[in-house]
Amino acid sequence: MKALNLSKHSIFTFLVLVSVLSVNVGAQNNKDNPLILDMVHHNPGETPYDSKYNDPAVIKEMGYNGKVYFLFESPALAINWESVDKDILPKGTEDRKWVDAKAAQIKKMHAACKAEDMAIYAMSDLVLFPKRLIAKYGIEKTFGNPNDPLTEKLIRAQINEMFDQFPDLDGLVVRIGETYLHDAPYHLGAIEDKKNPEKTISPLINILREEICVKRDKQLIFRTWGAFDTKLDDYMEVSNAVEPHKNLIISIKHCEGDFHRSNSFSKVIGQGRHRQIIEVQSAREYEGKGAYPNYIANGVIDGFEEHARMPEERINSIQEFVDTKPELYAGVWTWSRGGGWDGPYVKDEMWCDLNSWVMAQWGQNTDKTEEFIFNRYATERLHLEDEDVAKFRKLCLLSAEAVVRGRNSTYRDMNPWWTRDQGIAWPMVVKGDLEQKRNLAQKDESIVKWKEIVKLAKSIDWPNEETKNHAIGSSEYGLKLYKIYRALVYMKYADDNGNTKDVKKWIKAYDKAWRNYNKLAKAYSTIATLYTEDYKRHIANNAGAKVDKLR
């Protein structure tokens, strides 16, 4: 009888939410009708992800009302510039053929999105122009300066062409913190003084605000990442220099800097005059990319455990942001997949799905608790019942605790960049006896928690064998990978302390951990690709090479 009541309640809740979504999709968003966006962040320079989240129909069913297309799916790369000068991309040239092919690809994507009544947004790097344009106008040294009169004129022309040639476009997502050209062979990008509020950020936003928000009544989402996301004074300077507009939204990652655990909750969330959309990475690039259980939605919504030590006057969760500054809340933007480069590559998107679905559903129902939304996921999407719902929640909450302790510590006793993508560097630790003691203690705690996660995964009555295989296999993946992490951190301290005996001990543990980890694929068919000992991309001091020297 208990299971029957739960099922009725879940069905009723689901029907109510479906009716709400059917009314809201396509309407002008506001604090009562927030933007709920998703983006697949393809690895730059690589084959795009084969993901169900590429399909607008899939993410609409999950609760999203808009899709953000990735950098190399942006109309900025696909406009022909004919309204400015037909000689910029002459017909018949290789670069014009490439641009026209890109335009056809993007229009096909937009049509699929429009068919689902989903809002269409394109993320674009600025400033980004064709190489031919830059050469013809001789602006190699000035095109990255939005204050340059010709650059400003070209930016305005670019915006006009984007919306004229791609009329289904609802808005533009702009970033200036980085410029990727991996899949843009005929374009160049640059931005001068990208962190300067007065000289770069505010002037550029004001140009875009006028062209996009005012003239065209379209939406501009301007990202703070890498530009004005960590210094409150800079953020406030921009906020004060740019007049608010109903179509202007500022995008902010929920934590300071990149998506690392132990980073502070963003100090600029809830500040200033402009509405804000919160960016959340569902399959975190520094934490396995969905290869193992890593439930972050709880921490993002209610605050991670390490954020509990933040000053009381500081906002430390997006729930608190919504509760205290509802007029500034514009919505949630998830990256269901992607970030970084290379692997691990997941075959089953279960853990990405959990984070994305909970964030999407909570983002439009912020009066509901994270736990309420989570339990809906467990019952509606995984079809778990009674005790298994509680077990699944315990497993997921434990995963957040195990991850922060295994990769870093709740006190940030390690440099978080020591492991990323599919590689591991020699650990970078904070010096000090206290820091060493608690860091090692948390590495041991992480393994205890991972063992409990595996035990829980094996005890749950999963709806089918495929889900069971993946839940257990991915949990084992986490346990065995984090044993490698632990061995390296112990080895690092032993080496620093001149303890040769312990160095030898942990080399043996490290080798054993890798042997066991590399056996996983034979036992579990749907687990992600594995980390590799020889991976060196963006890793300065490869751990495997260092261990070989210590042998």
C-alpha cells in the first residue's frame, strides 16, 4: 500500500509539472518563469559527443525550455558578411564553402529546436572575425579592442548578420574569458584587456545590449567567466556602468573560478542590478565527467559542506540566492555533458542525467526542496521504491563527500588542478603538518565512503540488469580510481619527508590499484573509458612518470 501511495503521488506531481511547462515554454522569461537551459560542451578539436542531450526533444521532456548551442555551432562562424562587403568571403573560396556548410548545419539544428518550441541560444567567443576580414581591413592589432571605432562597427554588423541570417535565434551567450579556435580554421579571435571593467567589459556589454536587447528585443546572456567573476568590485563596476534591461542576463558559475570542489561559492551571485543565470556542470571535467557517482545538485542548491564555513553574511547556495534575491534570479544553465578535453568518455549517461534533471526541475520549482526533487527522480526516472529510494539518496550524498575528500579536502589542502580529464599529475599539496594530517585522514575517509557506495549499489533493487550493471560498475570505478589517488598522496608526503620505506610501500599500493582499476572493463560493459597513466595534456608533472623515477 505504501508503494502504491508513492506512485500515485509521483504521477500527480509529474502531471502538474507537465501542465506548467506546457504553459511556460516560449513565453518571456521572468523570475516566475525562469530560463532553464542546457548545453552539451563538446571537446574542442574533437569529434562532438554522441549524446541524447543533443536532442531538443529529450531535454524538453526533462524540464528545459531552451538549448544553448556550443561555440562551434555558433552563427558567428556561419555568417557570410555580404551586408558589409561581398569580398570578405567570396563565393567559391574554401572559407566561404566552409561557412556556408556551417550555416546549413546550424539551421538544421535550429529547426529541430524550433519544432519542440524550445528557445535557441548560441554561445559565441568575442571578438571573432574571419581571417580575410582582418587582413583586408588591416586590423590585426586592433580587432580585439571593442573601443576601436572600426572594431565596434564590425561587431554591430556581425550581430545584425547573425540575427538576420538566423532568425530563429532567441539570444546570444557571449564569453570573453577564453577564445577557442580548434574548430574554426578560417577565423581569428582576440580580446584586449579582458578583465578591465572600464575599458573592455562594460563597453562591450553596452554595444551588445543596444544591438541585441534594445534594437531586436532578443536576449543577451553575458558570461562573467574569466573576466569579472571573482572580484566583487569589478562586478559592481560593470553592474553600475550598464543599465539593466529585461533582455540582459549575467551568467555566473555557482563557484568561484572553475568547477572545482572546495572553491568558494561565487561572491558575485546575488549582487548588483542585473538578473543572473547560474551555470552548473553536470559531468564535471575534473571529477570523472560522469564516469562514477558524483551527485553535485544537492551541494549546488543547498550548499556544499565546505561552504558551511563561509561568513554568515555571504550567500553560499543558490537556494539562498533565490530566497533572498528573487528579483535577480533568471534561471539555471547546465552543461549536461562536457568541459575540458579527451576522456573519460561515458557510455551510459546515468550520473549526468541525475544532476541535470534535478537542476532543471528544481530551477523551475524553487519552492520545492532538493530532496523532494531528488526523490521524484528516483521514483519517476529510475522507478525505485520504498527503501531503495533512501538507499539511492544515501549513495548519492556519500558520493559528494567521497569526491571532495579524495581529490582535495574539505579544507582545500590540495591544488585542485592535480588531476583532470583522463590524467593524473603528481599531487600538489599545501605545506604544513596540520594540513598533511587532515589531508591524509580525508583520503582514508574517501575510501571508506567509496566502499559504502559500492555496497549500497549492490543492495539496491534496480529496475533492470543494465542499470544494475552500470550502477555497480561505475561505483567500483570510483572506488578503484580513488585508491590510486590515495596512494599518490601518501607517496607524495612520504617522498617529501624522506621516508623511503613508505615510498616503497605506496608504490606497491599504487601499482596494485592500477592493476585492479584496469580490470574493470572486463567485468562491467557500460563503464566509461579509463584514466591513463601516460596522459600529459594540460598536466605539467605526470604522476606515472614521477613514480617511475622514484622506483
